[in-house]
Amino acid sequence: MPIMKFPMIKRKSQKSQPFDRSSQDQTAIVYCEENFARIDGKTANGLIRYSEKYKILSVIDSTKAGLDSGMVLDNIPNDIPIYRDLAEVLKNTDKMPDNFIYGMAPLSGMLSKLERSIVLEAINLGMNIINGLHEFLNDDREFALASVANDVTIFDVRKPRDKKDLKVFSGQITKVTCPCIAVLGTDGAIGKRTTATILTRTLKDQGINAVMVGTGQTGLIQGARHGIAIDAIPPQFCSGEMEAAVVEAFEEEKPDVIIIEGQGALSHPAYLTSAYILRGSCPDAVILQHAPKRIKLSDYPEILMPSAKSEINLIETFSNTKVIGLTINHENMTEEEIDEAITQFEDDLKIGVTDALTRPADRLVKIVFSAFPELRKVLPIAV
């Protein structure tokens, strides 16, 4: 099932502001063979939409070679080409890229035999490796020796600190006095990070000091300054590490609001990450991401998707928080169906509803201002 690929959608009045790449001093190519604009390619998808840390030069996916990655993903050109393989990338690049990013998040979390050879080739060419898998390449003798021989760095994004340095829940979260909003979902790979990123950036654009706390490998690769890859941390420390990341963001950034990226879904039988996020960050509010056309859980075709209403009930029962809005993942939906879904969910749930990608981002911000009107007071100009 494809995710976040919307060539049928023509945007309405949303004004897209291009990302300023002038601050990026590290170039990168993203490997996403057969998965770009699909669920398992969510790391590549996210990096194409937004990357604060790296200037993305190109994507590798032989099934979409020759196309513009922005057109494939969102029907908006971005001049980031898709190439067939590493050889074609180098043929069309004046200078060796600084980094090779593994842009997929397969359920296994491991490299295939073919992928091992491709990553080793990148190392031998002198590229640093950005690895978001559960397989830590620095612990693999072949990769470790190759990185030393070629004087490159392998960054295992998900690798946690030593257990002696991990934190248990302490109650320090009570010292966080600004609003904390978690963006959760009804399934994995449903757009939580995308919505959280858009919300954070739009709040910043309006003069709100908003800080996003990342909880997965993609957000950290994109450049989130605060956060953890929560699904790689031993369960005993998950709530504590989540708490510590939010407290750190609060103390260092002095934000007006903290946006917390969600993972998985509270109802999902395979993932416990949402529970740790709710317990550790103690969010004041939740925005829920839902895909109305998704019938079965991604990667689990035997299991039906929960309804938005049932997930809201579960979240509010499990945690002392309130769901203040719903955001739609419009996969496989037409413009008319998006409009109908927004109207229907608003009537049924009695909360604000929008689509963060195809509707003006101000609608998402209004959901936040409705729940936290005190945020308007810090605006340079009233909104």
C-alpha cells in the first residue's frame, strides 16, 4: 500500500514556503530502492519533504528513475532527481556526496545481502553512512573495518547510549510549564512526523517559539535537536528517556510550546511506543493522524484499522490528556473525499479537522490556538 503519494491532488490555497537550504553544509544521497513514496520508504519521503541537517542531492530507486522526487511524492517539483543506482548518481554529480543515507524502514530492520554490498561500496567511495536501521553497522566487523580504512563515519541513528547512561522516569516532567502536544496516530507510517514538522515550522513562522522533540530515526536524521529513537531503547528506560528529552528541550530552548512526534499507535498490537510517549512526556494535548481509506494496518493485512473515535477514546482513557484535533492522511482520496471526510469528522468528533499537506497550515495552527489561547499572547502580530 503506497503512502503519502498524491499525484491526483491539486492543492487549494496553501502557500508552500521552500525550505532554505543555505544552512546545510553536508550533502547526501538517499537510498530507497523500490520503496520511494511507499510506506517502507518513509525515511526518504521525510527527507525529501524537509531536511534541516543535509542537502539532499538525489534519491536511488530504479523503479522511478528519471523522475523528479517532488513530483512523485507530492506532485510538486523540487529538482531532486531519482536515479537508477549509485553509478548513475556519480555520473550526474560533480562532487562526491558527503553522506549515503539508508532511506527505508523495513519491518525487519536489517540490511539484505545486496544492500550490504551497496553500503560497502558507498563507504569505499568515501561517503559517511547514515543508518536508521535496528542493525547497528558499527557493531559489524566488516563495516567497521571498511569505515576505518576509508576514514568515514557510520552514524547508527537508533543506537542508544549505554544502559548506565539511560534515565528512568523521575517526575521532572512536572517542571515543564509550556504546553506539550503529542502528534499520535491510528497506525504506523501514517504521517505523524510530517504533521508534527509542518505544525512546528508554521508556529515558528508565526512567531511562536515551537520546538519539536523527535522520537524516531527519520526525525533525528532530518535534524531534530532534541529526541530519541524510542523503539531502540530498553523498555525500562523508555518513559524516562522520553521525559528527559522533553525536559531538555524545555530547559535549553525556553519554548512557548513543545511538539512531540508520535510513533506507532496506542492500539497497535506490535508497538508500545505510543504508550511510552504518553507516559513519559505527559502531553497536555494530542493531535491524532488518521487515514480514512486505510482498511488494514500497514504491514499487518490481517488486522483492521481502528476508527478515529475508538483511538481517541483509548488515548483519553489511558492518559490524562485531551485529543484536540484530527489530521487526515489523504492516501487514495480525491479532493472531494478529503472535504467530505473533514466535514464528517468535525461533525462526529466535535474537534477541528484538517489535512496538513493539502490544506493551509494555518488550519492546523488554529486547532492549537483554540486549545491554548494563551499562545496568541506571544505573537508579534495577533493571529
